[in-house]
Amino acid sequence: MRELTEKARAEIAAAGSSAQLEQVRVRYLGRRAELPLLLRGVAQLPPEQRAEVGRQANLARRDLEALIAERMETLAVGEMQGRLAADAIDVTLPGSPTVPVGRLHVLTQTTRELEDIFLGLGFTVLEGPEVETVHYNFDALNHGKTHPARARTDTFYLSNEVVLRTHTSPMQIRAMEAHPPPLYVVIPGRVFRPDSDATHTPQFHQIEGLAVDEDITLADLKGTLLAFARAVFGDERQVRLRPHFFPFTEPSVEVDVSCFQCSGSGSMRDGSRCALCKGEGWLEVLGAGEVDPNVYSAVPDTERNAPGYDPEKVQGYAWGMGIERIAMLKHGIPDLRLYFENDLRFLGQFG
Amino acid sequence: MRVPTEWLLQYCDPHLEVAEIARRLTMTGTKVEAIHHHGVGEQDRFLVGRILKVRPHPAADRLQVCEVDLGAARADGPATIVCGAPNVAAGQAVAIALPGAVMPDGGTLKQAKLRGVRSEGMILSAEELNIGPNDGGILVLADQPGPGTRLSQVLPIATEVLELEVTPNRPDCLAIYGVARELHAATSAPLSRPPWQEDEGSAGELDAVAVKVACPELCPRFTARVFEEVEVGPSPLWLAARLIAAGQRPINNVVDITNYVMLLTGQPMHAFDLDEVAGSQLTVRCARDGETLVTLDGERRTLSAKMVVIDDASGPTSLAGVMGGGRSEVRGHTRRVLMEAASWDGPSIHATSSALGLRSEASARFEKGLAPEQCMHAQAVAAHLMRVVCKARLLPGTLDICEPLPPPLRLRLRGARLRSILGVDVARERQVEILRSLDFEVHACGEDLEVTVPPQRRGDVSREADLIEEVARIDGLERLPATLPARRGAYGLLSPSQRLRRRVQDALVGAGLFEVVGWTFCSRSAVEQLTLDRARTHDWSTRAVEVENPLSEEQSLLRPTLLRSLLCSAAHNAVRGMRDLRLFEVGTVFMRDGAGEQEATGVESSVVAQQTGVLERRSLGVLLHGAVRPESWRERQQEEADFYALKGVMEAIGAALHIGGDVLRCEPFTGEGQPFLHPLRAGEVICANRSIGWIGELHPRALLDGLGGCAAMELDFDALIDVALAHAAERRHLDLISFPELRRDIAVVLPAEVPAERVRSAVLSAEGPRRSLLQDVRIFDVYSGPQIGEGRRSLALSLSFRAAARTLSEQDVAPVLAKIVAQLEALGGQLRG
Ligand SMILES: [Zn+2]
């Protein structure tokens, strides 16, 4: 038995893989192996020898089992390491592409950003038709019969009475026709004017704001647009209202936002003139004003908004800005035409 | 409007830096677009010199060498200056530029050697100083200022010029004095009395000329004065210099006076050579259609009946309010001048100048509407200048044909209203001060003010709101606090459809698509390229919306589809080497609102469409081109985007909107399909049993240059969203967790021509109209091959069953499966395996 045990020990130590070791185990400890057979043969021994031989055999078996387990462990670790080593990869190769990332158009992104700012300020979003009647586009917005904007050089006509809207403002009237005051709406959309050069495209986008209630002041306009300016261009921004003229607001103002590139100083840290605001310290961003009383008068009395928009009872403000211009300022986009070329190398930078 | 500060400050001088003047004007509503420096720079390099001696240049016949006394300005005696002017002579006081002087064109004068003689400066002409016309010689200073005197003390050689953006409601600011009044209001600096305060002329009959106004509604006032013994010649330098600085070219003193008066008062004038006015009579009348007139610029203009002309006895001599005629223009030999100042109907002048494409300084003012009172302002200033400048004698009397002047406009300005519009208080004394500084008459009236509008502001200020603006802009909008509206009861929220539209766009971006923004305009030929042999009958052509005044033929239609702009965007990228394109666009498409549309589609054409005759639809377009995924080192060949890749996008949209294949699906075209699609690889998109668009691979003939095969789809976006909204409204919680679903996969062999959708709907309908256990059917494999047999294919279906309140067993689904098999057999199918 000792001989057998010694031989087994040697084979266990010599086993080079878990499979070989398993063969050794089967050979010495398996059902038909020598050691179990030896144990089974114990029964035939005289009773006084049985106990001793049995004990020895059991000891030998346990000893071998422990040895095998230990050896198995050592082999398994080595084999695992070998398997992992075979799986080695170059982690610096590019990954397998997922579906590539798409992008919203920068105009959509900017429109959403503006919509969200005004949603937060309590406005709802309306959209309107791009083809409009002369009534909504001009007459109801207090444009005189000879206002230059009506000229065929300034407006696309589909017929004498139908135009491509030149601004989003016609929706002011449609919104008031559809909803009684108070009214807080913003109106994004595409507008058209027959200009085509480096700074004009025949189509572009505006967002319009209209708030009508009992007591909306010019100071409220300033506060609203200050909130907008800070949300879009940074918390440090200031706004400046400059008197101006629009047919559908009175008083009318142009609104400048302090330049975010030079913090309104007009010059850069190295002393050079700020190229964004051309040294002015201010960026002209939008037009606005208190809604002209004539605009309220153009809203017909209907059952819905009875007694209608009486200029003695309601007041409010309106403003409008170019979405392309906001995106240009924000992202330094140099040319309007880029927006409509849809070059993926341009589109991929935004959205 | 160009305003030389040298001229402006004569009427109102706030003693401020020009930049501060510009800022104050800008912040009170007269926007200064730019400040230009006009004239010379380095002004101390310009001096008066006295010519002591003139001798011929040793090496050049046409040059002379002058010895010039520069007085105390030059310590080391007279300067030597070479001069080529024919009129140079000893004893003259002349204008000298020394080296370092900056000339009006920006060039710096350097010391020069002219044919071997060193010249220590330059003797200047009026033209070189840009203060007068080229008169062929140097400028000789007649009143002999002392040598060494700074030239700027005797001549207007430099000024700043404010370039103003004047809004169309303020023709009164197209005048130096009007701007001076704004500056006065903005700074409180004193304003000189108006230059027309003293009138050297007199009222009363004027016999020298007879005038008839045949269309008083278009000519509310016509005034004329006659001057005799007029000496026509070049204008004095102060006058010429101001015109040049204001952007006008001096012509002769009489014409220059009319321009000067217009720039100063805002009222255009016209000077006639009275001896050239046939019959010494003028008639103001409407033109006849087709009548022609040669205007001062030498062009022959064809007139129409809406225009106004001024006739003399031999026909039209000038186009009223726009431009004079050549025949009676003032020339060198003119002795008698008729000076006209008239008031014209703004809209009529606007129409005339637009129709003829002829804009002048005069028409730009008249079309905005001038007050008839201003005619006499102009006559008063002109009378003075004609005497002083042209030594002319004014005949007594003024011809004045005038409709009754509009009555003074009185408005009430309520203090409470002012406060409520602005959101800030302006002291009543300040309101009064502001309005008076702007030439309004003001009387206190309790809390309120009673305000009379001055004539030159009549067109702009007619309501209380306009007065509020006047007070607000001068008081300073910087003073306004920044507050927010109270927003009683208002809350901000996107509408459900706006939210769903955003969700679809986000889902498409998530699926790797790029959003593009294309042109609304397209050409008819582009539509014809898409509609191909059906160009004459297809909706896109027959109901195309045309622009009457397009910028070009390329942009003459409003797009009836997004397909064209998607193709253009794709082609732009493809020819630049970007091969794999996944694009979508959301935009409006246009068609003429068809008669009978309502019955045909069941869609009510909207109120707007009834007003405009144009049906607008928000459309969603998708275009795929090239590989569906970028290739990589592991997978070189990627699948090409085909019909099924695109249908996957359609299904992703459905998934994003919670509308599955039951609601949003594709079916073969029932009619003839779309001409721009592959006839057998395309179909109709059905949503809630209504066609809302098309999907398919494009017909090779519909593709653009540089672009290979594409798959594209276009949906009526609003219709899709409406269906999704209706489904969202019905959505209730279903317990899908407590009792698991049971799945069974089956394979069925069918005739190949049976569409998959028919198989699917047959299976779904197996339980009868009310499905109870079968939840969904998914086709997960399609196989055709020799084992299946010619003309047949095998579809593998994954069926899922679920019951609301128990776990299903095989026995539960067995009867349903049996019905499903029966349905499939009815389609000619045979269960496999
Ligand atoms: Zn800046």
C-alpha cells in the first residue's frame, strides 16, 4: 500500500493539466482503482487486522484526495491565466460603432432653447401659417397703406391679398382672436423677405413674444428680456432699451444685450477692439415695444374674447428676434447660408 | 442722413465730445450708425501762407517755385514750395499743407523733390481740401488772413459727420435743425431760434408767374417766389463745404441753396430758370398714361396717371416731388429764378418713385409726409441766402396756393396712463420740459397735460400713446426698472402635440439621423424631375403654389414636398465625400387649397386655408443613403440603406409615439403609386387606416447628380401626431407583470405572393373580433429555397399570449393555436415542422 501511495504521489506531482490530474484521480481513487479495491478487500482480512488496515487505507485515501485537490487548485489557476492570456486584445483599437449619433439642426436647438426659457417664464408656444393674408401681415399690425415693407421688393406676394409672412407678428392677431386676455405666448417660425446676400437669406426664422394683461409695462418688457439675455448669454448680461420705431408697437424700442465676449467693455484683454460688438460693448439683438393701441383695435370682438381687446382695459408688450442671429452670436457662425446648406460637418457641431 | 457736427452745433451746442453727442442721440431714438471724420487730419499742419515770390522751375515749364511766408509758424524764414497751378501769383494768401498733413483722402503729405527742387509743402486747391469743386487752380483767400494763421480758423476744412439712421416716422429728423432740436431735448443745451424765424420776403400777390394746381388733393400747398438779377456761379466755400460734408455735390450757387435749405429745414425746393418756363406759367396736374419726361439725370421717363407733373406752356417740366426736368434747370446764364417749395401727398410720391425706380433726396422726404407749414420755412431761408450768396433781388409777394391747413391737434396726456404704460413715474414738470423741448405746446390740466402737436410732428404723433413714447424716450429708458409681469393664472407648458413632435425628433436623432433645414422655395423643373412622366397631372404640379415676385426661377414655387430639399442636402454632402447619409426634416409643404378637398380626404381645410387659398401641412421627411452604419475594422461591409432600413426608422417613430404596427404600417399602393418611387420597392404609409404618406426606394430617374440610391419617406406630421395623441388619451395601466406571457414560435409555408401583413392580420384576427389571449405576432424569419418549393416561402412567427388574471397553460392556448392554423391554411399556408 505504501508503494501504491508513493507512486500516486509522484503522478499527482507530475500531472501537467487538470485533465491529466483527473486521470490520476480516477486511476487511484476511482471506483475501480487500486486503493478502493484494497479498501473493499479489507473485509476479507482477519478481524484483528481489519481495523488497522482499514484505518491505514483511509488515511492514504484522504491524503491523496487532499493532494489532488491542492494540485488541482494550482493547475486551475495556471490554466485560467493561460486562457485569459490567450484572450488578449489591443485595447487601443477603435470600438465597434454603435448607431452613429444624430443631431438636431442648430436652428431647432436654438428655437427649443428659446422656447424653454419663455415656457419657464410662463409663456405658451404657438405656431402660425407661413402663408398669410395682407390683412394679418400688415393691415392689422398698423402698417400704413404705403408702408415700405409692403413693397414687392420687400415682400413675396402670392396674389395681391396673400403673402409669405414677413414676420411672425401676424400670429399676434390670430392669437388674440382665438384667446381672450390674459395672453402670454411666444411664436417661433419661418419668415420670408426677398433679400439674398451675405447677411440676408430669403427665408429665416423669428421668435415673437406677446404678453397682454391689465397692467403689463415697458419695465416688464425690460425685465422679461433681461431674463432672456441672461439665460442665453450668461448671468452677467445687461440689457439696454433704445427708442426706435415699429408700426405695431408704441413706444417701440430696440434691445441691446451687453457683449458677452468683452463683458460690455468693447475691448479685449489685450487691448484690441472686440470683434463681436465692434467695440460698442453692446449687441443689437431684437425689437420690441408696448403693443400699439391700433393693434388691439384690429382684433374683432368675438363671443370668445368679448368685450375684446379694449386698449383702455388691456395693455402689453411684444418683441421679436431672429433665431439665426441668436445662434450666430452664441456660436460664432459666420455666414447665414451655412444654415440651409446642411453640410454634415457643420450640422455635426451642434444639436 | 449725414449730419456734419460743424453745422449741427451752430444750432445746438451741448459742449460735449462727439462720441457723447452720438450716444445721447442714439439713446433718445436718433440712432447714430457711425461717426465719420470728414476733411483733413493733423489740422495744425494746415496754415495760411503768403506768397512772397514766384519764379519759374529750372527744369519744368509747368511748375513754379514759390517763396511762402508762414509767419511765426516757421522760425527759419519763408518756405520753398513748388506749385503747378496756373493762377499762383505773388501777394496771394493761400492754403498750405506742411509735411505730415493728412489729406481728406487719408494720405499723408511727405516732403518731396519735384524735378530736383525740394518742396517744403503744398499750396492747396479747394478740391484738394474737399471743400469745393475743381476750379482749375489753387484756392486764393480773398480776405487775406495773416500768414501762419491756422487754416481751420478761416475755412471749414474738417468736421465730424454723424451718420444717422432716421426711422420712417421722423422725416423732421431728415433736417439739420430737426436733429438740433433732438439734441436740445436730449441734452437740455440751448437751441437757437429757427433759421426761418426772420423772413426777408413778403406775402401778397406775385405777378411774374401764374400757377394753377389742378389736383389739390395731391398737392396741398404750392409756394413760389421770384428772384431777379441772380448771379449764378460757384457757391462760397462755407456753403459748398457743408454740402460736401453732408454728402452732396455742389453744382452752382442757386441749386446749392435749394439743397442747403432742404438739408437744413427738411423741406425740398426746386429752382426754375423763369425765362425757360414757357409762358411764365405752371400747372400742377396728374400725368397722362404713357406721357414721357426727361428728368434732370438725363433719363426719359414714361409716366402714368397716378403721377403728378408740373407743366409750363410747352408741356411737362418736372416730376413733382421727385425730380426736376432738364428744360428749365438753372444754368450759368440764368438771371431770373423761380423758387418753388411745395407740399406733396406722401403716398402718391411713394408710389411714383417706386414705380419709376427713382429715389431722390426730395422723394425720400416727401413720401414720409411733410407739413404744408414747412414750405414757408424753406422760402424764408432761401430768400436770405439768394440775397447774400447770389446777390439776387427778391420780387415782392409770394405765390401761395394752399388747401386749408389742418387744425392744430390737441391731445391729452394722462399722468396715470403714462405711469401705467411705463411702469415708472416721470415728474410732471419733467414731462412738460420734455414735450416743450420737442416743440409741443403744453398746458397743465389737473393731473394731466393738454398738448398741442407741432406741424412737423403731425404725421407721427396723433394719440396719447405717441406722447408717452416722446416722454419715455427723452426721459431715458435706462431709468426703467427691470420687472416681470404678474402673470395671473398664466402658466407655461408645451402643448401635447408640441411635446410629441419633439419626441419624434429626439427619437430620430437617437436613431442616428441628422436634422436638416431646407429651402421653402423650389423650381418648377425640380418638381417635374420628381413627378417625371406624370408632371402634368400630379398634385405637386397642378396644385403648386407660385410666388408672383420670386428672386429667381429657381425659387418660384413653394415646395409641395420635403423630398426635393432632402435630396439637395444629400447631394451637397455626397459630392463632398460624405457617403453615408441619414437625414430628416420637419417643415411646411404647400399646395393650392383644392376645391372638393374636404369630400375627397375627409380633412376639413382650415380657416387659414380658406383665407389664403393655400393648404399648408407640416411634413416629416426622412432620407437614407449609403451604409446604415459606418464601416469598421471588424465589419468592413455594412448593409446599404434600403427599404427595410427606412421602414425600421418608420417603426422607431411609431415606437416613440406608442403606436405599433397595428396603427402605423406600410401597405402596397392601392392606386398607381408615386412616380418618383421604385414601382416595386415602395408603399403607402397607413396610420389609423388612413394614408398619411409614402415610403420607398427612389426611382433612379428621380435622383440628383452625384447621388446614388436613396430610400425616402414623407409623412403628414400633424396627422401622425393627432393619431398618437388620441392613443395617448386612451392609455390605461395594464398589469403585464403579475402573470407572465406565454410564447410560441411557429413556421408556416405560404404562397410567396401573400403579403406578410396579411399573414399577420390573419393571425391576429383568429380569435375573432375581440382578441383575448393573443397579444402580438412578430415575423422573425423569412426563408425561401429548394426545401420549400417554387413560389413559396416560409415565415417564422413568434406569438405571444397572455391572460389578464392567470398564468396561461398549454391547454389554454391550444384552441387559439388551432384557430390560427386554420386561418393560415385559409391563406394557402401549411405549418412546418
Ligand atoms: Zn464685445
